[in-house]
Amino acid sequence: MPLRRPAAHGPAVHHILYHCWGAAYLDPVLAAIGSRAVGLVEGFGNLGYFLADALRALGDVRTWGRLAVQQMRRIGVDSVPIALFIAAFTGIVLALLATYVLTGAVPLYLVGTLVGKTVMLELGPVLTGLALAGRVGANIAAELGTMRVTEQVDALETLAYNPYAYLVIPRVLAGTVMFPVVVAFAMAMGVFTGWLAALTLLPITNEQFLHGLRLFFVPFDVQYGLIKSASFGLVITLIGCFIGLGTRGGAEGVGKATTRTVVYSAEMILVLDAYWAVTLLRTS
């Protein structure tokens, strides 16, 4: 009867190998996953407290009422130049792209249709929102983050000011109200530069472009773009205020808060863009 070789690894050996090697690799991974999960839950909890405090601060009209107009100028009026700049070149590119795509396939008057629909429904609100996420959202996060790390927010509480009524509500209201105004200017600029580019660079007449622009136009196109832009203004300012007031760690923390605000705002703009397309375009 041949002799059988003993097993190289028994249960005890596997147990020892797991504790020697498995724990060394698995424990840090599991710890990182657990830490991220706890941090995510904690973040949602802090967001809930933040929104509850902000809603309660809406009643303090005497505090935020006089500051809202100032924030409307800073968030809205000061953002018009960059919105017009982006929309101007967007309209030019759309007119040229439409001619390139539609050459020999459909009537040229559809260039006006494509420019008008695209600017009003999609590119006007979204590109302006992404640009203002960098300008407005980053500015709010940096400003409030600096106030938090330098203890100016604590000083407001010492002086019996509600920091949410003083810092958050004016910015959120201004963003929600003024973003549609800025986007409306951007829409007009995009259509105007598209029309100008079509007349000067393309073989299309003024009558053809305007015919295509009016042919499929419905007032809902403008309403849809303005609704989206109002939601963009709401989330950008809320994210900037939430992350700014939660800043820790000095100048480095302010820099990280600014970066996170821009990233999260851009992501939420794209999420809301898809949400409004599903909810409004399918039922219109």
C-alpha cells in the first residue's frame, strides 16, 4: 500500500496564513470602506440639520431681507458678462455645426431651428450653470469657509445674529432668483450670435434662418430653460453654503472646500438636467 503524503496546509495552517497575510491586506480595505460609509451617513445627517436650520432662518426677514438685494447684484448682475461670453461663442459654433451636419440632407432653414432649440433647451442653461458653478459656488464656499476657519461665524452667533439668516438665505434666494435672469440673457445672446454667424459665414438668408427659428418654437422652450436654471442656482448656492460653513483645517481646508463645491455643483447640474428632461419633456 503506497504511502500518502501529508497535506501541506491543514486548517490550522490556513488560519495562521489568514491572520498573517489576510488581515494585513483586508483590514485596511474594510476599515476604509467602513470609514467612507460612516462619513457618507454623517454627511447626509449634517445636510439634514443644515436644511432644517436654513428653513427656520427664513422667518428672520429683517436679517436676510436687506442682504438679499446685495447678493442678487453679486451673484446675478456680476455674472452676466461671463454668461454672455460663453453664449456668444456657443451660438456661433452651433450655427456652423448645424450647417456641417445638415449639408445636402435637409433645408438650410433648419439651422435656425437647431440653434434656437439647442440654446434654449440645453446649452444655454447647462453651460451657463457650469460656468457659474465655478464663479458663484467657489466664491461662496471660499468666503464662508474663510469666515468659518477665522471664527467670524462664531462671532456672528456671539452678537446674536443667526448665521443662516445672515449668510445662507440671502445667497440661496439670490441664486434661485437671478440664475434664470442670467440664463435668459445667455439665451438671447446665443440665438443672436447664431443668427449673425449664419448670415455672415453661411449660405443662408435672414428669412430662412428666422423661418426655421419660428417654425418649431413654443413658449415652453423658454420656460423649460428657466426652470432648469432656477434649480441650478438653488443647488449651487446650497452646496456652496453647506460646504463653506463646514470647512475645517485653515487655508488648506478652504481650498479643499472650494474644489469640492465646484465638483459637486457640476455633478448636480448634470443630474438635474437629466431629471428635468425626464419629468418635463416626456409630459410636455
